[in-house]
Amino acid sequence: MAYRGLTLKEDLKVEQLFSLHYFEYMSDFHYSGESHDFWEFLCVDKGEVEVWGDSRLYTLKKDEVIFHKPNEFHGLKANGRIAPNLMVISFSSNSPAMDFFRDKVLHINENERSLLGQILQEARTCFSSRLNDPYLEAIERNQLTEIPFGSEQLIRLYLELFLILVKRRYQLQEPAVNVQEDTDFRHPVGKFTKKKADKELYERIVSYMILHIHSSLTIEQICHDNLIGRSQLQKLFHEQNQCGIINYFSSLKIDAAKQYIRSGQMNFTQISETLGYSTVHYFSRQFKQITGMTPSEYASSIKGLSEQK
């Protein structure tokens, strides 16, 4: 038999990566704007932010993403009340398929958000550039540690997959493919049903903890209020988030504390009391344990980065 190979089509290709950062802005952050001859998109992970591009002005909230086409003048500012967490990626692509994203503000789903998280995870390993620098102009490869095989290629593939899935979902108006879903061909329906039920239970408990972020929850109280056994609860969080539920709840509290610090409306004692800590010293100790910085160090570092220009 004479085999003949098929060269696979590339409907969308990313040529170069120009910037990639994830930043926790102060509530009064303002960037006057810039333009460049490549694509850029901004995605809101937490909070909200005001963004403009040419004559467009939008208020973006969690899981909303805005695309800036090449040579479009664009900028952003926080609204003075809510300190936002943003992810920004700029790249070049000459694919005609990118025309779909011109002047678009879109909403991403869980699968697409997960891809952005995987891009960020790979970038933290293979790049030495500070990803929390909003004025990053050149990405530098990490020369000090061994970079996992295929790391840069995965960033490109994840980015292309993110763009393809978003475009396909909006064009077809149907859910994007779950890129993390395992497939068991022996019992596909049963496995999918259990995974879906576990995911729904996990998300319900996370929502419960966010609702009680200002309280001091115990495992017993979480179990009682959500009608779940202690061992099942712990197993669920280890499977879904690779950590114990109290550790996860503590991380939620510290994330909230970081936003309070960046909003600049309360001192550390008030933040501690608002989040249900017994003392400000315990709050400070847990903050440093999770972030590697004291609340004061965090406030200084974020403010310093925000005022570089």
C-alpha cells in the first residue's frame, strides 16, 4: 500500500507572544493607554474594571474578556471602589480567523478559564519576567532553572485552543468541549454523571464559604449546613482542589483581604475583624503563611508596582 500523508490545516495560529501578566491592581489604578501592531486581550478574574479601546468604553466584570485589535489605542482604570484581578496576553496572529475577535467583549466559561490558568502556570515556570508587572515590555526565558519539556509550546497550544474554543462556542452557540474531562469508554454515562454531581456539590460548598467569608467556619458547621459527611467533604476538596477544605477557606479569606487592602478603605485591624479573625496578629500570621508577605509588605509591593509610571 502506498500511504499518503495529510497536512493538517491550521485555522488559527499564534506566531509570537509579546506580553503575559496577571496583576492585582489597586482600586485607584489608572493606565492612560497605548497602541501596538499586535493583538491583546484582557480578562477579568475578580472584581471589575473600566476599559476603553478607540471609541469604545466598557465596564468589565468577572469572566469577561475584551479583545484589542492591532493598532487600536486602549487603556484601563479601576473604578476607585473594587480592586480588580486581571490577566492580559498580547500576541501576533495573521490568521483571518482572528477577525472574529475584532471589537468584541465576550464571556468565558469554566473550560476556557482553566486554559488561561494553565497558560499562567506554564509561564511562571519557563519565564523569568515578573508576571505581576503591568508594564512588562519583553518576556525573558528562565535561565536559572530547568524548564519542563515543551513548556513554551504548551503556552502557544493552550492560547490557540482558548481562542478556537471561544470562537467555536460563540459561532455555534453551544458549550465548548471540556478539555479536562476524562473519558471512560466502558461506563461513559455513569462516570460523567458522578463527576457532574461532584462538581456541582463542590461549587455549591465554595459558594457557601464565599457567602460566609466574614465568619469563622468549622468543618462541622460546613458539613451540617451542606448535609455532607466529614470524610466525603475532605475527599471532595482533595479531588477538586488538591487541598483540605479549611486551607481552601483560609485562602478565600486571604484573597478577600488582599482586595480590601488594595481598595484602601480599611486598616489591617478592621480587615481582620471584618473577616472574622480572632486577632490582627493571627490574621497577619496567616496572611504571611499563604502569600509569603505580611499585609504591610503586600500593600507596599502592590502600591509600588502600580506607581511605576
